[in-house]
Amino acid sequence: MHANSVGSRPAEPQFFNLTAEKLNKMKEKIHPANYREVVFKDMSNDEIFITRSTVASRETIEIDGKTYPLVKLEITSSSHPFFTGKQKLVDTAGRVDKFRSRYGNRNKK
């Protein structure tokens, strides 16, 4: 009888046989140890998010008397038209100039 025949039962996926203890145990020595609270700031609307991350940051910000690493973002779910449901003009003027000033003009003549 073929496995997909009428009346046959498909094999149960392997994870159904795992116990709760095995499901909740993370693998050792593969997860970063430097998780900390980080502030992500949407530069288009100045909204901030505080979450745990391992991302590197050179800037800091003080919120409620506590200093956090700061990561600046151009656009997030709070300002992206897909998530907000409305079109929003995002400042694009100067981005090319900013890129060129940061990385230079790499056209070789």
C-alpha cells in the first residue's frame, strides 16, 4: 500500500516524540553571551524601541537615568508604509551625497 493511499496514516513528525524538557533546552556553546538592552531609534519619526541585542554600537542614549547603546535606523515597522498603511515621504535628499562623503567616489578613470 502506498503511503499516501486512502486509509493510510502519515508518519508523525519526529518532534511529536520529544518531551517538554528536550524542547525547552537550548544547545550549549552556540548562543552569544553578550546580550544586553539596546535602544533602536527610527530616525524618520524619532520613535524608540528598547530590546535585547548583541549588535555593536558606538553611540549611547540616556533614558530614565539609564544609559543604553543606541542604534539608529532609517525606517522601522512604525514608519514603513507597509506596516502603517499610509504613504509617507521619507527624506531621500542627501543620501547619495552622504554615501559619497562617507565612502568616496570609487570610479576609477
